[in-house]
Amino acid sequence: DQQVKQNSPSLSVQEGRISILNCDYTNSMFDYFLWYKKYPAEGPTFLISISSIKDKNEDGRFTVFLNKSAKHLSLHIVPSQPGDSAVYFCAASRLSGNTPLVFGKGTRLSVIA
Amino acid sequence: KAGVTQTPRYLIKTRGQQVTLSCSPISGHRSVSWYQQTPGQGLQFLFEYFSETQRNKGNFPGRFSGRQFSNSRSEMNVSTLELGDSALYLCASSLEGTAPDTQYFGPGTRLTVL
């Protein structure tokens, strides 16, 4: 069973517009969420995180929104740039204990100039 | 600070062989986790080591094993390779291995099983 789901395998956005990547989770015990970005031939790099005590976290062009009641989070990139073209992974964990990260399958974002 | 390094970067093996992959974490990081990435499957957790002890294990067969040394370097071993083991194997290190520690990934080892 997939505890973290990214239902869109790919997304294309024009440069300068907003990119919205979505992620759903099923395990209500998750209270810490992260986004990673992965370029080809490189390992994933950490982008932004949010804990369940917040519903929004912003870092420059990147904002993550968390809707706990819907078990849904989204990553907004504004404005999108060609260098943002990568695969984005959503991941979930728990702040207490030692819980491994559970990743979604990823969404490939293509930003078109 | 040097990042996470993994060796080798690419590996080609045949079915039935075994393979050992190596991961050197960021200096000072005591937790090392291993993941398998296959097309369309995202990153699947293999196991995590902390202070030379396996602390967590994912849902993989016993052919997949690992260990961690006193300097926090880690190795993973896959015995009796199968075609389905072809994947990108990623390791990640963090300070203590507990959220909200950030996990830093290496570039991965691309394993191809023929």
C-alpha cells in the first residue's frame, strides 16, 4: 500500500508561471513532510519541509502548504524557471521516534522557456 | 564540508553474482540510510544504520544486507543478484537519523544486472 502518493507523473509549466506539485498521504501518524528535488545522475537534494503544527512554510520561490484534514500537501514554485526542471519527490515521516522517510513516486516538472 | 560519496557510480553484474556498494557519509553524521530507486517506483527504503547498528529495515528480502563501520561509512551487499535488482541505489546521511534532521543524499550507484 502506498502511504505517500504523487498522482501526477509529470507536469509542464511555462517559464515565469506558477508550478503546483501535489502529494497525498494516508497515514495520519505522519507529522513531518519534505520535498526533495532530483536532477538526472544526481542524488535528491532537500528543498523544503513542514511540520504538522504549521499549514504553510515559505523559502524564497518555494512554498509548501499542508492541509491536515485532507491529508494533502502541495509545493508551489513561483516564478518557475527552466532550472527548476527536475523530478520532485514528496516524503513523510514522524517527528517522534525513528521513522524512515516514506517517499512518493515523484513528479517530473518541465519548465518551458 | 564534503558531501555524501558513493562508490562505484556504475556497476554491471550478471544474475547470480553478488555486489557490494559503499557509502561515505558527511563528516559528523552518524546515520546512514539506503534506498532503492527503480523507474516509476520512487525511493524505497532498504535500511538505516546508526552507530554500527541496524536501526530500521524496509520490506526487502534477506539477499539485501548492510553494515556500518566505526567511522560511520556504510556498505550494502546484494547476494544472488536478480534482473529486478537493476536500480539506482542511493545512500543518505544525517546527524542522528531522526526528524527533523535533514537527510543528504549521495549521487547513487547505478546497478545493472544482466
